[in-house]
Amino acid sequence: MSLEPTTVAIVELAWARLLGLADDAFPNARRDGLERITRIDDDAKTVTFVKLFDVGVMVGPRWAVDAAAEVDDESLTLHSTMLDLTHGHDGHGLGAAALYYSDVLLEIGPSEVAAVSREPKHCAEVEGQCPPDDVNEVGLTGLDEQFALVTDEGLAIAGSGYNIWEGILAHLGTLVTPELRQQGLATYVTAVAVEEAMASGLVPQWRARLDNDASRATAAKLGFDQAGTQTTVLLG
């Protein structure tokens, strides 16, 4: 792990707020030797387990938190374990993902195959060429900031961007047209989004499903460090 302490602090602050914890929940847990934080939310429509750096967090209704009490953190990172815990409450979706971060500014030059566009219509064109499952997972045209690669012929071939979480994280999403995947376009267009995010004072976050080798490979190529996991199931 090569992340700077200030980056770690920012990531922990953002996730503490996202999970409904006190701002200092992660450092306090570490200071007190607490390996897992729990928060009861009996109105929750999801059950979530996040392992961030060396601290786990379980959030959900009391029955779910109680059921997880005797389960180790490594098991809770598995989607199958969370589905078993919530089976009696119709637990389904969303899956397990790795969380990646970076605080190293990337050096990128101009692309040899396409120019960068900030026109939302180009990201919409990328979505129009991709399978619905990919479109729904990334949500490219719904991102706060969007960037696309457009060829000299005016064809949009890849897009990336980010949503701003808690005013401090840039949660990234990237989509490449199917026929042009595995050619480095995802890495390049994501690097553009990362550069813009860091220029705006945000810490870039990449989330990849644990079974998505291509997405995890993109994180590695970008020099991101894996800092944890997020496993979530929907209820009802």
C-alpha cells in the first residue's frame, strides 16, 4: 500500500459519512483495537459490509448485524455469504467489489487514435453501442463529469467520468464499445478522468466487481492501490 496518510484519512472520512458513522469512526476503531464497526438501521433496504484498510463495517437491520457477529470479515466479503445471511429476508443483488484509490498524478499524452471530448452527447453515443447490462452498471451519462474519446471520423468509442461523493471522492466509471475493448482505451480514457478529478482536489475511487478481471486489470494499469472491498445485498 503506497497511499499517503492524508489520502487514507480522506477515504476513511468519505466512507464514514456514506455508512452513517461518525467522521472519526475509522481512526477511533483502529486506536481502540476494534476490527469491526457495526451500525443498526432497521429501516435499511440493503445490508452492506465494507472492509476498508484494516477495519470492517457492517450496516443493516439488527437481525443482519446479529447474524454476522460470528462470521469473520474474510467470509463477509463474499457475496455468497451475505446472500446466505439474508436468505430469509429475500436478499438478492448487488454483489461484491474491490475498492481502489490513487494519489499519484498520471502523465498522459494525446491519444493516437482519438481526441478527448467533454460533450455529453458523445458519452450517450458510447452507451448506445454497449449492452444494457454494461450501460446500467457504469451509468456513464449520469455521471457528474464526463469525457469521451472521439475518432477523426466523429465516432465516439469510449467514455469515462465520475460522480463526486461527499465532496471529496471521485467515483469513476468507464465504458468502451465492445468491438474495441482490450486495446487500452479504457485505461486511457479513465486516466483522463483521473487527471481531471485530481486537478479538482478529489481522490479518485475505482470500484470493480471481484469477478471482473478486466476492470481490476484497468485499476492495476492505472497504478491504483486496492484498499478494501464492498459487499452489498438488497432486501425484499
